[in-house]
Amino acid sequence: MATDRETSGPPRSARYSSSGPTGQRRRRPMGRGARRRVCAYCGDKAAHIDYKAANQLQNNISERGKILPRRATGLCARHQREMAVAIKRARFLAMLPFTSEQRHRS
Ligand SMILES: [Zn+2]
């Protein structure tokens, strides 16, 4: 039963690389009456997403100009939808990119 020597493998712990739009993960709050984290616009009374505020909308698109999913934005369903509409409007007004501006032309 005695194992004399363990075969030492490569360490598996060094896999994590911090690459992501949000470096930290949301913790699930434990306990009773834990407040759900509401989205940034629900907390605000002026819960209206302005399509003209392009720099606000920019937080919710990726580098390639794609709308980030709710997981990344942390918005509620209602405001995520509003955000998506606002981004699309802003795109039409050329305030946000449809795609990334880098083009590989040769
Ligand atoms: Zn909301």
C-alpha cells in the first residue's frame, strides 16, 4: 500500500491568466436577504440610457464594436435591451463603430 515515490507532474496551478474585460468575478453574496446587485441604471433614478452619450455606451461594447453580453455588462434585462438599442442608434449616427477600425488591406 505504501507508495514510495510520487511521480511529480507539472504544476497545474499556473494556468490562470488575468485576461478579460472585467478582471474580477462577481461574488455571490451569501446569507439571508442578500441584495442582488442591480445594474448601474437601475440604481439611478434617471433610468434612461442616452444614445448620445457615446462614451457611456462604449463601456458596453467590445474592442471590435460588439455589444457585450449581460454577463459582461452586469445590466438587468431591461437596461441591457435599452443599452443595445442605444448602441445601435449611436452606430447609425456614427458615434460608435459597427466594427473595429483596423483593416487589413494588402
Ligand atoms: Zn436596470
